[in-house]
Amino acid sequence: MGNDRSQILVRALLGGVLAGIGLSLSGIWWMVPALALLWSVALHPLAAALWGGLAVAISHRWLLALHPLTWLGVPELLSRPVATAIWLSCGLAAALLLSAWSLVVRLLPGRAGALQALVLSLLWGLGETLLSRGPLFWIGVGGSVFPSDPAFGGLARWCGAGGLAALQLFLGWWLWTLWVSTDRERRRYRLLGIGVVGLALLHGLGAAALVGTDRGALPADPLNLALWQPAIPTREKFSEERQSQFPRRLHAALTRADADGAELLIAPEGTLPLQRGNLLVEPIPLVSGGFRWVAGRQRSALLLVQGEGGAPGAVIDKHRLVPLGEWTPALPGLAGLSAVGGLEPGEASRLWRWGGPPAQVAICYEIANGTALARAAAEGGQWILAAANLDPYPLLLQQQFLALAQLRSVETARPLVSVANTGPTAAINAEGQLLSRLPAMRSGLLNVRVQPSAVVTPYARLREWPLVGVLLIVAAMLFRLRSGSDHPPEPRHRRRTPPPAQE
């Protein structure tokens, strides 16, 4: 008994570590074995919680780079404990979610069967898409595919990140079922054949989806853009020296971008100060992250600015705010954790009609919400603009941001430009391929050419509704089988006359 428990905990531990690596390095070759180990402990809520807590603790370890928080007014003695507490709270949240999923496993009929596994996989995938619309989700199983397996990731054109997550969960169930079928050689070979053919078919369909999209007529001429990576340390951003240098650095970037033939300079999230009266934006327009007041409340936004005075010609506000960093609950002692004093969210729509080809906008970790960007594509968005400030976090967060950016590009068949304070500043084509990128943590200017697209992918058109439909159908089949198995067999009636052969 004790040995069985220790084996369960060891499998949960190993699976959580593999999942954390998969979310850090990407690739179903890490994630599917990790999920197979999760299926092996799926009936044990504590072990499932250990799996989830470890996966998030490893993949979100960049949160520890919040320390030191002294520049926000947090005492030095409390800085490291506060950063550690934020990191651990994310792991705890994942542990609670996985234990809840394990309880659902125990409640569903058809234990260890394919129908039950499919229902649980779809629930997981849809759960990730729901969580991505809230404030506490960054990256999940669906976001672990890029950049290592673009052929499999091409399936996102049809089913989005939720579908990719569900497929990986089901593949994990297949791998675990294959592993435990050692005593039935024939069944094992059949399962192996089905799995290998299925993997090949999924990769073939994904690759075909990437190249088979009908582009149709191009809706607009290409955009020549310059992406500015200023590399201003966030902890020094509000210093007098940095503030005095900013107008000169901005003018130099605008002048160089114009000389390189750019029509527009794009700067990262939060680059422009609230007081912009002394700025001269010429000779080309500027799209930059900044702040503005709306009805006495401050918002983070992307602003289109040109000329003197810094008055924006077009604006889109950030909707999904970072907990503690931008939004703080009204509790004593928490206000100091926000560098900008607390912000108000803007409208949920991510479609920005700024005067050029309409854009789908993701400010910072709005890139995690694929549903919102897909809806914006269906409403007329023709390219994706992602603006962020990922300082002071390490390269791991930049890698995850780029992986999500590639996924968003594939889901909607849109070119994407990413501009961030210290990186990633990059260009991605409509097939999710990384075309160019500036070195991380260094200032620079990246010139890119973006071809807007008006094609609407199946995922952009239907979003999660096909997954919901499949879930309802499979769940109905599962419960119908259960109700059928609950009926006792009808009793056999004795014949009152002998059979014809005996007459």
C-alpha cells in the first residue's frame, strides 16, 4: 500500500517536472509524456495537484525576477518574500485546478475508457481558453507547441489553442494506455499502430492547414514599419535622468526610421509618459504604448501620435490588466505594488481602426487570449500588433511570449509584429514563422514589411464552438452508455413447449 502511494507521488513529481520543461522549452515531445504521467495519477487529487503545482512553479519561475521591489516602495526585507509568495501562489492555484480536474475524473462514468478521456481532454482545452480571458492565466498546454512543432501547431487554424491542448491530453491518455497494456500483446500493437498513424495524420493535417489557406485578394498595400526597442530598465524609467533623455532618444529613433523608409514607428507598452506636451513627433507618425486619463481614471493604451503636443489621433486601451502590477485590490499595503498607481481596463474588443489597415492589438499578456484576437480578425483585423514591456523578467518569459505570438499568428493567419522594451521585438509571418528579431536586452530598431490579410480561418470564424459541440456529443454518448449498462439483463423465460426439433 505504502509502496503504491510512493509510486503515485513519484510519477506525479516526474510528470510535473516534464510539464514544466515543456512549458519552458516547448514541444509535444516533452508535454505528451508529462500528460501520460498525469493520466497515471488522475484518480488521486493530491498527486494531480503536485503535478500541476510543479509544472507552473517551473514554467513561471521568471516571477522570482520581481525581486528587488524596493523601487516600488516595498521594504528590502520584504522584497524577496513578496516575490516568492507571488510565485508560490501561482503554483498553488494550478494545484487547486488540477485537484478539481482529478475529482471530475473520479465522478465521470466510463473510467479509463476512450470516451471518458476525450470528455476530460475537451474540458481541459475549453478550461484553458476560459482561464485565458481572466487575469491569472499566462501559458498552458495549448501554448506549449511552438516553436518546436509547427506542423502540429498548424491545427490551431481549425481548433485554436484549446483544441491543441485537448489533442495533447488525449495523446497523453493514449501513451499511458499503451504503457499499461503490456499483458495484452495484441491490443498493445493495435494501440501503437493507431497512435503512430494518428500522430502522422495530425501532423500532416496541420502542415496542410499552414499552406492551404486561400489568401484571396490582398486588402491593402504592405506596411513598412520600424519597431523600436528602447531597452530602458523599468526600475530606472521614472528617474530624472531617463526622463530628460527620452525626447532626444525618441527623436533619433523617428529620424532613423524615416531615413530607412518606414511609414510608422512603433514603440513598446508604456513608453510615452502622461505629460507629452514637450514631445515633437516628426517626421513620421508614432504608435506607442502610454497612459491617458478617462473620466478621472488612468488607462494603459496604444496611442497614435504625430506633430507637437502629443495629442493622440487614435487610441485603443488595454483591457486585461496585470494583477498587482497594474491592478490592485483595495486592501491596505497593496497599492505600492503597482508602478502606475492602479489602472482602469478599457473595452474588451481588440480591434483597432487607427487609420491604416485595421489591427488586432495585444498589449502585454493580452497575447494569452487567443479568443479575443480571433474575434477581432473576424471583425476585420488584418494584422496583429503586440506591444509589451517584459522587463525585469528573464529570457524565459520572452521565449514564452514569442511562442504565444506564433500561435496567435497561426490561429488567425495574420502577420504579427511584436515590439517590447527589452524584447522580444520581432516579425512573424502568417504561418507562424519567425522572420526577424532584435537581440534581447539591447536597444535597437528593426525594419519590417507587413502584408495585411483579410482571410478568415475556421478558428477565427467559429472560435471554441466546435469544441463545445464535440464535448456535448461525446458526453451524451458516454452517459448513454452508462445508462444502458445500469439496466439489468432481461430474464430468460422458460419455454412451455419443447423446441421444434424435439417435437
